Amino acid sequence: MITNSKNGVTRHVLPNGLVVLLKESHKAPVISFWVLYRVGSRNEPSGKTGISHWVEHMMFKGTPTFPAGVLDKLIDREGGVWNAQTSLDYTAYFETMPSERIDLALRAEADRMINAQFAPDEVESERTVIISERQGLENSPSFWLSEEVQAAAFRVHGYHHEIIGDMADLERMTRDDLYAHYRTYYAPNNAILSLVGDFESAAMLRRIEELYGHIPPSELPKPFVRPEPPQQGERRVRVERPGPTPLLAVAYKAPAVSHPDWLKLFVLDSILGGASGFGGGGVGNRTSRLYQALVKTELVAGFSSGLYPSADPYLYSIDLTLREGRTLEEVEAALDAEIAKVRNGEIAQAELDKARKQARALFAYSTESVTNQAFWLAYFEHVAGGYEFFLTFEERLRAVTLEDIHDVARRYLRPQLRTVGWFVPTEESGGGELEDSLTEEFLGNAQEEETEDDDELALSAQQR
């Protein structure tokens, strides 16, 4: 077994390839336990889009040891919580429980790694659930626009489709497809275990070896990740459907989180759109440049911006909901004017200092809980090549300079690297009740992003 330690985190690799991250925190008698599998929607070929998310659902359908519904009752009775999420780059499961009860979670996840059943009738039942979930997302004009922008931005790479998957694939995938995905990717050599909380590391590691050490590794296929060719010019999409108000989406190609420029763009977004913490949430964006230029002038009802910490190059996105009576042409022109200012170097040192201070504060706040710490350790171990990215985030944030901000603004915020999407409401309203609910969504919550799934954490608020 390979072991190393840094900044209070110990990393172990079992002989079967399982990576284990342990961080003791004795502030409260609680432990959070995550199992992250290195497979997400970016790894799905056409014909099987949405398969990672569907398999996540099937993992709650029980095993011979823990039949469906049993763990819900057991974990609740022990005072714990559990859930799961599927994203672009991973699928993950977690339990946060009183420290003396964590063994239930360790046993349950070891069992689910090899003994999930995928009963044919459960597969068909869940097909109906997931199709209904997709249909629910389709009630939102922002979903339609997001899907079209993402598909236009990525023509080759697996980031081109939504996490939920395409309807044609959801209707046709078989139980054998799902089970093969599970047997291939749910293996110790494709998993990261992360635990943060009130435990003694040596004893915890021994227990993990007992439960997981005997599970055989999988013969993992070469990852299905096709590099996206360089974009050769601006791309534009237009969606015309019933809806309450026009929407504008602008997405610039952005580097992977492991690239040195990612953090610089993260700080630039704090200046443009307002600081946000890891896992979603922010201090409000009323002092940000885009709020002052677009919301305060009553061009838009609200906006959001975000840079997702992705494994491969992804997008820096700005989404706007127009005020009644405003046109897409004038709002896009106003946004372009603000982007031009930062590209021309019109950023003051005071703005950078404020953005860094807010970003550091939000990072500390949003990563305070053992649940969030355990997740981010596993997440960055996967997407950034090591959990150290999480531990050194604040130090590298302080190192970002004004010249760094000017440099990434010039190189990334170029029209040639963006995809622009317009949502244009049609005359057909689709019904007063629907229109009223959508109006409330956009005007009342216009600065919030859509999530891909009800059971995803706030991380997904950064995703398109």
C-alpha cells in the first residue's frame, strides 16, 4: 500500500487501486464519507447519454444485504443523511453521520460497489422517472437555451450533451447497457474514498482495508474523452419557444481547472459577476460590474455568471434574463461593451483586491463543513490531479495579479471563442398558469442557475 501525507490529509492507495483520503477533524462527533467514481456525462458516447445519471438512480434500488428502502430507514434512525450526485466528470455518493455510526456507511458503500442488482422491472420503472425528470426540465426555457448553447459549443467532446441525457437515448437504453456501465466503472481502481471528521486514521484505514481490500479491480477501458477541436469563430444559436421573457446566454471557452489560467479567470468572474464560493452561493453581486451595467440600468431583471472547475476545457458562462420591453440586440451590445472594457485593461487594483478578499472569505465559508471538505478533497483528487489543489487554493488566489487578470481577459474573452444563445419567446404562450410560473422563476430567482438534478449538491449551480 502506498501512503503519503500533506497538510493534515493522508493519501493511501490500496493494492486493488482504491484511493483513500483521510482528514481528521475532532471539532464535532461527525464524519462525512464520500465515494467518488471517475465517470460522468463527459464519458458517455452517443446512444448512451444520461447513462451515468441513470446508474446513480439504480444504486438506490437495493442489494441482497440492503434491499431497497432499508438504508433510508437505517441511516435516518442513526441520525445520518445520505445522497448522491452525477455531474460532467464524476458520479459520487455520500453519508454524513455521527462518528460512532459511520461503519454502516462504510459497509453500505462497499456492498453497493459490487452487489447492486439492476432488476429489469426496476430499470423500467426508473426509465419512467428519468424521462419525467427530463420533461420537467423542459418546462424551463433556460434549459432549452442551455442545451442548445452547450451542444453548439462542443461538437466532439462529451461535454456537448446534458447530464440528464438525450430523450432518444433514455427511451432506448437497456438494462444490459446500465449493468455493463456499472460493472465497468464501479470498481476500486476507478474510485476515490474521502473521509473527514472525528476518527483515528490508522483504525479507519484498517476498517477500509477489511471492507474494500478484497474487491477486485476492473479492466477499465480507455476513457471515452475526445478532445474538442479549436473553435474557429463565434457560434450562435436561436431558440424559439413559448416563454415569458427573452434570455441571453454567452459562453466563452475556458481552460480546465488544472490549468494555471483557470484561477485567474475565477477572479475575473468575481469582478464581472460577483464573488461566489465553492459549492455555490455568494455575497450578492450588487457591486459587480455586470450588475451595475445591466441590472441597475434596468436592461435585465437578473443575471448569473460562473466558471465550472472541470476536468477538461469547458465554459465561462454569462446568462441574462431581459426586462420587459428590452431587446436582445441592445442587451447583447451592453454586455459586449462591459467585456470590451475588461479586455482593454480597464480594471483597477482596488477591484482585484476586493474580489480576492471576497473569494477567500467565501471559499472558507463554503468549505467549512466536513461534508463539503470531504467532497472537495475527492473532487480535486480526480479533476485536478491531486487533492492539493483544494489545500492550496487560498495561497494561489492571493498570488493572482492585476496583469494576470488583464492577460486572461484579452486571451479568453474574445468573440472567436464564444457561443451566443438567444431565447426568443413565441406568440404561443403555452397557457397562463405555465407562463405565470415561469415569470416568477425568471424574475424572482433570475440570479440563480438551474441544477441538473434534484439530488445534486450546490456544486451543480455552477454548471450549465
